[in-house]
Amino acid sequence: MLYRISVAVVLIVTLLLAWVIGGWFGYRQLEHDSLQEAFRYRQLVANELNRYIPVPELIAEHPLLAEALRRPDDPVTILKANEQMQRMATIVGGSDIYLMDLTGLAVAANNFGEPDSFVGSNYSYRPYFYDALGTGGAVVYFALGTMSLERGLYFSHPVRDQRGSILGVVAVKVLVHELESHWQRPDTERQAEMVVLDDDGVSFLASNRRWLYRDFSLDGQAAANTKVRQRYPMRDLKPVDFNLQEGPWVLSEQSTRMRMHGADGERSYLALEAGLPRLDWRLLVIADTRPVTWNRLGFLLGGGAIFLAGFLTWLYLRERQRRERELAARGEQLERRVAQRTVDLKRSNDQLLAEIQERERAQTELRETQQELIQAAKLAVLGQMSAGLNHEINQPLTAIQAYARNSRKFLERGAGDMVDANLQEIVTLCDKMAELIRQFKVFARKSEGPPSLVDLRLPVDAALKIITAQSTSDGIDIRWRRPDVPLMCHGDLIRVEQVMVNLMANAVQAVEGQAEPEILVDVVEDGEYWCCMVRDNGHGLPRNTERVFEPFFTTRSVKQGLGLGLSISKQIVEALGGTLSGQNRADGPGAEFVLKLKQRRAEE
């Protein structure tokens, strides 16, 4: 129970601290953003003032204005003054420029020809007029125009004669749209609204149109002032219903909390007040405090996450200590079991090693047996060809014997040319027998080493030499369409030669008894493979062509073979990454065997 109460207390304290700190941080951030907005707008107002304050003084120095004030009844002088002020208004970018005499009567203006011209109107009640006469210097004033009812900044300066006497006042009006346009920033989500108040507390510039021409004074009585009414003609100047509250201690003296009452209920704001340069205006930055609430909620979530992380860490550490104690208690028991299990595993491991060695020995014997079987198949083929080999060797030997006897007789007669010719024939016959015997020796040799790069034409050539040396091939039309370019493939010269000898020997036996026996050997390209096809016009294969590759399957007598040639050939080709298939020919009688080996480039 105490454990649960402690956890609840820590949670409540954490959340309270998070709420308070979140409020402090939120108000500080809101005040910082408001100060930035105020600084930016202060700089904007200062730039605008610095731009227009010197303008009336420069205009007042023009001699034509003093001449018009001295001679207000001269129409020519007044016309020139009006036209000059038109040009000046165009140059300075002002809305209006007009000239007043000492009574406040406008005697000339840039809009002299328009229906709402200032000429003839009296502005002696305007502060920019009597302040300019009273101070003798430049004056800046804000008011609504009596003719246009548009808000404007009025810059005025006295007009003097050559002796320094004041003859009148010239005023330049600049519209305030430029100042408000800088509040419209669509690229940012504005959280604060800005209001500019005059010295009576009336708003004449506002980023929110609802707060324009509103009374922000504490007593709400600004509308009763005659001077204010003259400054804002035809405006309601409705008081804003608000009350000020104390803010958090983290706020500066410039900021305070404001609770505003409106049609949509009460809203809480942070109000920051700042003065504007060279004017009696006040800039009021009003920021909605809802971001502070969201900030507090964020801190609450953060505080809750911190509490949860700390609580889980504490639980983890407590559970870890408990588990460490349990592990320490089980450690000794586990060590005893491990020692006993180690003995069992060692026994099992020794038994497994013995089985692995026995399996490796069996695999080695199997590979050796397969190699011996392949070699035996070669020797079996050589045994079957021995009769033909004897025939091929006996014929040259008989010819050599005859050439030798004839050479002895030619020597007795002194016919050296005939002896030389006979000896040349003997050498040719010996070379032929040596080549035949070499080819048989290569065929009988065991293959060594891994597969390599082989020109497919070479094992076909070697197999043809062995087959054509047999007497059984006499009378058979064996056609080898040998390509002119190398056919490089992935294989082994001796093993591919053995496969080709088996295929050609089977073809020779298959065409026995045919009237016109023929065997065709071709090589074609099939994608990434070379296909070597051996076709005959014999009796063909049985229906189930796959059986011909089974061991000991044969369609001939036992004297002609044991039926292992095709089975061994298929194993050799598959070991080289190729395929060996057989089927009956589609274009006529006979069988067709296809050997496919993967192509390789010479640079590989």
C-alpha cells in the first residue's frame, strides 16, 4: 500500500512541476515572439518617418510657395503653386500636398481641380497646423482625412520668407496602407495581433479589422473627447471590454495578461506594450495564450513520459536485482548440470566425429568407384574397338613389310630413287599408326583437374579419328560439319571426348544393316549453350527414351556392351553443368542425341 501511495505522490508532483514549468516556458516564448514582432514594426515605422520627415521642409523652401502665400489673390501664382505641388506629389509618392496660410485656410493643393479638393477648406483645428506654427519645426500627426475619410500620416512644416517670418504651413499626407501591409504575412501562421494606439488610447492601425477604431483606454471614455471626434470623424470608437490581470513572474514589465470579453466569450491574451519612435503612439502586441496551454500539455506529456521512463527503469532495476539473486542461486546447480552434460556431449561429439569420418570415407570411395567405372567404360569401348584397331595397324604393317622387301631389291639394282620413295612411304605409314595409337592413349587416360575452357570442335575431331579407325565404320557416311571458328565451352577435353565416342559408337551400331547408313554431326547455338547433335538413320529408340540413360539398359546383345555407356555419359555431362538428351528424329528414321554445354568466351 505504501508503495502505491509513494508512486501516486511522485506522479502528482511531477505533473504539477511540468504544468508550472510549461507555463513559464510558454509565456517566455510568447513574450519573446511578441518582442520580435514589436521590434520589426518599430523599425518599419522608423524607416517610414525617416523617409518622409525631411520632405515638407524641402518643399517649404521652394520660393513659389512663399509667393503664393504673399499673393493669395493672384490666380496665376496660385495656379503655378498648384501645378508645382502636383509635380512634388508625384516625386515624393505622397497622397496629397497642400498649402495653408496663417489662418489655416488651404490656398493651394495638388488636387486643386478635383471635386474633393482641399483648396478653400480650413484646417486650423488640426494639430499638425497649429503645432507647426507653435514649434516652428516639423510635425508628424495621424488622422482621418475630412474629405476622403482615409487614414493618413500628416507631415507638416512652416513656410518662411527670406527674413524668416512664418507665412503659412505646407502639409504632406501619406496613406498608412504600407504600414498595415507588412502585417499580412501569408508564409507564417501569425499567433499575435498588433494594434497601434494614439495618446488617447484609440486604435487607428490594427492587424485584426475587428479592433480598428476601438477605444482601448481603461475608462472607455475617449469617444466623449471633442478632439478625438475631430480626429476620427464618422467612427463609432466603441470601447473594448477587457480587464488586466497579473502575469507570471517570468514576464517583463512591458507585458501583462489581458482577459477580453466579446460575443464569442472570454479570451485570455498576453499584451505587450511598446512605444514607437518620435511619436506619442503606443504599439500593443496582443498574443493569444492558447499556445501556452498547448505548451503546458506538451510539458505534461513530457513529464509523464519522464515519470514513466523513471518508473519503468526503477521496476527494471528492482526486477534485475531479484533475477540476479535467482541466477546466483541457480548458478551452482547449473554448473553441476553443465559438467554432467559436458561429459554426455563429449561422448556424443566423439560418436558424431566417427560417423562423419565414416561418411567422408564412403563418399571418397564412391567418387573413386565412379571414376573407376568411367575408366572401365572407356576400356570397355577400347576392347570393343580392338578388332578394328588390329585391322588398322595390320594394314600399314603389311604395306611396310612390302615396301622394305622392295627396297632391298632396289638397293641390289642400285635404284636409289626408288629406295628413297619406299622409305618415305614407310615413314608416312609409321606416322599414321603413331597418331592412331596416340589418340587411343589419350582416350584411355584418366581425366585430371577441374573443368576448364575447351574448344568443342577438338573432342569431336578426336572421337571421329577413333570411330573411323574401326572396321565397323566402313561404308558409313559420317558427315561432320565442322565450324570454322572455335566453339569455346565449359568442359573437360578427355571427358567430352569419351561422351562423343560413346554417342558415335552407338550411332555406328544403330545403322548396321541399313542400305545407306549415315551419321550427321552438327553444332548449333542455343542461347548461352552450344548444342552438339549426333543423328543417325538407324532403327531409332524405344518409346520411353529416358530409359536409355538407365544403367545396364541396352537394346543390343551382351557381346556389344553392358548398357553403361549412355548412363555414364549423362553423369559426365551433368557434372560439367550441361545436359544430354535423346529422342527419335522428327525428320525421318533414326535417333538424335543432343549434348548441351555452356558457352564461354576465350578471355575467361
